[in-house]
Amino acid sequence: FHPVNTDKGNFGDHMAQAARLRQDNEAAERRFTALLNARLSDLAGPLRQAVAMLKQQEEISVNWTALFSGLLHWNNPEKTVQRIWANGFWGFERPENTDAKAPAVETTNS
């Protein structure tokens, strides 16, 4: 259906790229949100629509390997795949230092 492949990014990244290229990025966001909220048994329709939207933007490739891997883990109770895709779409990046502790500072008495 959309044979252009890449080994970079995830489906959220691809949808974000499509949203930037479209004049109506709200429609892309609604479509992507519906995809994220779909149960695995209901995923075929929203996924097909999202892939069709990507196909319309000829320069957008799909990381099919990552997509298939994501679908295999779609029912994870912590919604890991959905979070990764959402981070790709909305541009959230985890801070490099995720340690809640502040670095130790040595003090000397003068």
C-alpha cells in the first residue's frame, strides 16, 4: 500500500512530518489521536487511514520494522508504544539526566 521504507524514526515521527507538510495539521492530529486510542482489535481502520495520509505525502517513508514491532507490543498495559509514538509526534524528549538527585557538591571549610 505504501512501499517506501526507512530505518529511521517511529510512526509518531512520520505522522508529525505529515502534519507539518499538510495545510490542515489539526486533521492529522485528530487522526493520530484516534490511532493512539484504538484497541488492537479496532486498529486496522485508523492505521490504514494514517498510512494513506502518509502515502499522500510522497517524501514520507515509513519505518515498517518499527511499525510492526509496535503493533506486536500494542497491548502493553503501560502503553509503551503509544507513548513512544506520542513523543515522536508532539516532540517531547526525555531529559538526559533523569536522576532526581542533585549531583553531590563537596564543600570545604576555609
